[in-house]
Amino acid sequence: MSDRRRLSFETRSQAGLSVEERGYEHLLEFTDVSLSFKGVKALTDVSFHVDDGELFAIIGPNGAGKTSTFNCLNGVYHPQEGDIVWKGSSILRERPDKIAELGIARTFQNIELFPHMTVLENITLGRHVRTHVSWWDGAIWWGRAKREELANRAVVEDIIDLLEIEQWRAYPVALLPYGVQKRVELGRALAMEPELLLLDEPVAGMNLEETEDMARFILDIREELGIAMILVEHDMGLVMDIADRVMVLDFGKRIAIGKPEEVQRDPEVIRAYLGGDLAAT
Amino acid sequence: MRGRPNLFTDYESEMALFPTTTKRVAVALLLIFALLVPLGAIPGLSFLQESSWLVLINRALVFAIAALGLNLLTGVAGQVSLGHSFFMAVGAYTAVLLGGTPGKTVWGLELPIWIWLPAAGIAAAIIGIIVAPTAVRVRGLYLAFVTLGLVFIGLHLWRNFGKIAGGPTTGRPWPPLEFALWKGDPIISFAKDGPWLGVQLTSDAKTYFFLLVAVIVFTLVAKNLMRTRIGRAWAAIRDRDIAAEIMGVNEVRGKTQAFAISSFYAGIAGALFAVILGRLIPETWDLLLAVEFIAIILIGGAGTIAGTLLGTFFVVLIPRIVEDITFFFADQVANQGPLAWLGDLFIRKSPDDILGFVSTGAAGPGLSIFQLNVALFGVLIIVFLIAEPLGLYGIWIRVRNYWKGWPFTY
């Protein structure tokens, strides 16, 4: 316990509570969601749920609908059918910024940091939904704005400490190496104090060492903050090692869901990944 | 922290506006310099207190307020606007409607400055809020064209609302820069010569002090906005709007606030611009004025306060400096002074002069000084866009980093 780093914000995870105490059954329920763009069906009747503190993984070949699932959760896409329920109420038609405020944060497959801002500014921007100073308070600076900026800075520094990016603090992110940018993006999402973190391929394009670092950060976040996570990843070793449950998508359809070892043995999954002929033999 | 007195030991001192001693000293010296300018007390630069220079500097100060506003909208929030002169006009005409003297052909309510000046800003801000939703629908170059449309709608309106704008060729007089509690004799007048604290000052000098204070206040507000919640949200919308939304930034609200605050700056600057000119025609608020502000933030350095201020003084004062230099060399050539050989290179002396291309007289062949300035302006924008996208501010950063690392290269 003693060697754990303390963050200045507490987790809001409800993992230990009963259904009555929480007031909802699952943290997130994704029910029979279908999403199509004109003729292309990106998602067909996809259902899953995520509980508090759970590490849920979504895998599948390219174009299976993993990122589309995230975009539905974030409110970037609005699916035509089905429902997305966050803590017992539907967020199907909410705007992205509203969903962020509710406690869903995200990192992106292709880094979506703000390239002209420094690491500090990027992570501080993540505090946007947890701060409330109005623009006129900001214009005056002295008083409320200054107090909030200082409090923000303390939280941001804790996150920088957790992710071990101290030496890059003041750099514009566009100048940083890829692996560090990925960490900054994770930091920006953490700054939102989320209850659910969507990680879109956090170790894509990373070498073994960087992958292990990132896995350590993901486990740290889970252990210290108890944040539920949905992980989209192609690195099967990582997924099978750290995920609690895994869902497999193929061509927008759910073909398997369950514990990593069950999913690995599923014939449908083997067919999707290795091809029909191999599975038949 | 023995031995390292300059080390930051808390976030408060690191996040201060002027975190280092060097910066504090530089700002203090700049302020003292600014205070001495109209008194003619600076050795070698005492000519700055002459009316012709002071009027130009006052114009630069007014432009600085407008440019700070455009910098927030275009430099920080990334919304390219060519309609800044329109918002300035809204401010100016609100001011004259509330503060101007009524006549047979024009309206005016003769209200004091503490009503018409804030009202000028607020009226422009309201128009800005009305325009903002288009920025949510159209982006980049398309938004530039939508705002460009505002300039021409505005020009049409000002030409046709003679009751507000005055005659199309004569305009109308604006209220003077005087502070009164209500109608009647002013308590403080910036528009009349006279002594302040025992020092004899011209109206230009008094106006200068008023504008200097205004610029300092507006600069601080802009800087504070940029370093707090709203400024980060603007920068996020500029860099990646969809990612910004997913991080919880309300795009519609962010853009609306950017337009409102930027237009407020423009409205105040427009009112003050009209007031220091005294009288102006509707054509003042044309596209050229709007382009001038885009040039200011591009040359100065988009998204930076120091760059905006540098750019303003550069763009406003350079024509005068070019003029003075040209006349100096023309004089050298005419009187065979020690620098005549240099002047020979570009001063046109006769119609068959091969090298010279600038003539001081209006009738002479070759470029007039005005044309030279216009050409120079265009060349400067091209050079800055290609060679130094961060503008004058970028050059300053490079010079600073060179000396920071000196004698090492990095």
C-alpha cells in the first residue's frame, strides 16, 4: 500500500456496491446496436455490457466495427437501431461533449492530440469537463480562475508522474516520439476523471518494451483508480493477458463473447482469424 | 533552494504572467519607455512626440485592440474571419448613435463615454453571436468568404443609413474623447490641450495615455483568456475539432464565445478609431481594413499576444518609416550627401534612370511612396507565410534561443 502513488482525485468506481446501492445494473449496456452508412452495415445487432472496474476487450479483423463501436459510444455516430445505456439512462442521442461530461473518456487509434499545444496544455484540456470557471472569471484571472488553475495543475502533475512523462512537460506534442504521444493521450483521457476509458489500439505500432510499459500503465490505472476500460487491440498477447472478458467482432457482427481462454477456443473466432479452410480441417 | 535562487518551487510562481526576472525587468522598461514617448524624454527618439508621429502611434494602439480580438478568433480559436472591419463599424456607429450630437440629418443621443464605449463593444458582440452559428456549419476558407460577405452588407447599410452614418462623402463627427458623468462639462478631457499634474500635454498625448491604458487592460484580458479554460478550449477546437468535442468541449459554445469576445474587441476599437479620426466616411470599413488585420496577425505571429502587438506596430508604422527613409535618400541624392551612392540605387532621378524605381514626387515616373508601401506589404506577407509562419514572434523566439544556448549551438 505504502509504495502506491497517490492521485489527488479519488476514483468514483462503484465496483464494490450492490445493484440497489449503485442504482443501475451495468455501468454500460450496448443493446442490439445497428449502424449503417447508406448501404454499408458497420454494426449489426451488437450487444455487450461493461461493469464497474472491468477490463473489457474488443477484438476482430480490420473493418470489423471496433472503432465504429467507440464512435457510437462517444456520440460521434448515432446508430439507427438499438440502445446505449449509461448507468441506467440512454445516451443514444447525446452530443459528444455531453457524453464526455458523464464520464466516458477515450484515446484514439491515430493520435488525436492537439499538436500546437504542449503536453501540459493537452492534459489540462482533459480537465475541461471537471472545471467550471466562466470566461469572465478567466479574464480576471485573480481569484476563482487562479485557484482552479492551480488545483488543475496539481492533478495534471499527478498524471504526468503516473505516466512518467515529466521531461516532456513543456514540449509541444507534435515534437514528441510516437510512444510518448500515446502516453500523453492516455494522460489527457485520465485527466477527465472518467468512469469508463475507451482505449483504441493503445500499443499499435509499438515495440515490445513500449508495449510492456503501456500494459503496466493500463494495469496501474485499473488497480489505483478502478476505472472500467474497453480495450480495442490487435496485440493478442496483451489482450489475452490483461482482459477480463473479450468480445470478437467480424464484419460488424458479434461472433463471440466471454473469458479470454473461452474465446480463444471458439471455432467461429478461429475461422474469422485464420480463414475458413483451416478451421474446417 | 540554496545556490539556485531562480528555481521554481511552486506552480504559482511558474504559472505567473512574467515568471522570470528578465521578463519582469523587460516589461518594466517597456512600460517606462511607453510613458516617456509623448513627453519626448527619450534621447534620440524625441521626434516621437511630434503630432504626426503621435497620431500614428495612437492609430497603432487602437489597431492593437482590434488585432488582439482577431487574434483570439483567428489565431487562438482558428476561425478565419475577413469581417473584422464590419464588427469595428458596428462599434463605431453604435458609439456615434449613442454619443454623437444630433443634427438635422443625423441622429444622436449625446450620452457620455461610459455608456457609448461599452455599448459599442456589446453591440458588436451581439452581432458576433448572431454570426457565430455559421462558423459551426462552414469551416476554413468558406468561413472567410461568409465573413467577407458581412463587410459588403455592412458597406451597403452604412451608405444607406445616413441618419446614423452621415453623408456618403462627408460622414459625420464622432463625440470627442471626454469623460463626463452625464451631459454637460467633462470631468476629464482627452481631446483638449492642457496641463496634467503640472505637465503641459497636447490632446494627442492625452489620447495616447488613454489608449495605452486601454491596450494594457485588453492585453491582460486576452492573455488571461488564453491561459485559462476557455483559451484551451479554443485552441483545441482550432487544432482538432472532433477530438475536442470528445474531450468535452462544446464546439458551438466555444465558437460563439470566440466570435462574441473578438467582436467586442473590434467594437471598442472601431469606436475609438472613429473618435480619434473625428470624422469618417462609410468606405473606411472596407475589405482592405479587414485584410490589414489578417496581415497584422500573420506578420506578428498568429496565436501569440506579443506577436499581435509587434505585428500591429510593424504594419502601422512601417509605411511612415519607409516614407521617411525614402525622403532622406532623395535628399542625399539631390544634395550629393555622403550616402548618395546608396540612394542612387533606388531613387528615380530622371525618366531614363535605369536603376531607380522610387520617386518622391507624385508626378514622377516609377513607383510613388504609397505604391512602394503597398508592394512592400504584399511581399512581406508572402515572405512571412513561406519563410517564417510564426511571424515576428517566431524570429524573436529564434534569437532568444540562440542567446540562451550561447556559446553552444543547442
